[in-house]
Amino acid sequence: MARRKRVYSRRRRRINYGRVALLLAGLVVIILLLVKVFSKNRYVSHIEEALEQEITKMSGSISTVSKIDATIYENEGIRYTNQHEDIKRLMTFEGSLPEDAEKAEDVKTLLKNMAVSEKTETLEDLPRKEDGYYWIEADIFTKDKFLIFTTENEYNFDLYYDIEEETVYVKEKYYDEFSKKYNKVKFQGYKATDEFTDTLKTLSER
């Protein structure tokens, strides 16, 4: 009597895409944490990082001041800063407005030049100057993709241009806008490039 052959069917293994996505998300978080831990957090590096991403919104202003006070203060739980002296607002811009698009591009040019500027001195505080400073504010919102994830970021940059010395100062390290860590961070000077000074002059005369 002939034996019956047993027929075995191979069961297909189903991929659990939810679990895979969860693992990838966990990996992304770990990578971001490692980057944050080992990053030197240089201010100019964050400027470069912001400009490399897709900018969704950009706004800011340019003013003249006689004395820089970038201390982070706190009163009844409310933090504030930029208590500079003799502030004179020269211009503001909102990148989403067609009439301000050129201004926004010029401010991007100022920021881009920071990456190629030569370092000068480091100061605890910026002294009062007779000719004063240009204070450039730039608030940038970006959208960036990492693998299948999209992240949104906000950057708040403050540049201080010493008119007499033609030197741009920023904080050595970058933190959230109202972080009290800024109070212990020195100002790093950079020799302004010709493109920086020419662009700033154009912006201030508009």
C-alpha cells in the first residue's frame, strides 16, 4: 500500500511594519541624543545648520544700539533679554511678504558669511562704543527630513556688529532663546567680510 506524502505549506512571515517604524523612531532618537551630547554647540555651527535646511519662515530686524546687554533676566517667572541701550530700529522684515523677500535674502547673506569669517577676540561683555553697534535679529523656522521623519526647528540668532572695529560678535555657544546658560557664555568676535559690510550697509539704508 502506497504511503501518502505529507504536503507541508510554507507559511509566509508577515512583516510587522508598526514594530519596524517604532524601532526606527527609537534609533533616530538615540542618534539625535548622541549628536546633542557630543556636539560642541558652536553658535556658528547652528547658523550653518539652519541655512542647510528648508526655511519655512524667517523674520527679524536691524537696529543700532550704543551698549549691548544680552543677559537673560527673570521676573516673576517671565524671562526676557536684549535690554540694550539707545535702540533705534532701522528696518524689519517678514520673509513671507513679497516686498520683504529681498531683505530676507540679504540677511541670509549676512548669516552665510559667518561661516567664512576669521575669528578675532573673545570677550566677557561688549563695551559701550561711541559709534555703537548694528544689532541683527533673525528668527528662522525650518523643516528637515531624516529618513522617513520630518522635523521642525526654530532658531533665534543675534549678531552684533561693532561699527568702529568692523567685527561681528555672537555668543560662543548656542542655546534656546531664553536659556540662562547664555549668561555664562562669552562673545566670540569674527572679522566681517567685505560682502558682510556691504550687505549690511545696503540693508541699513533701506
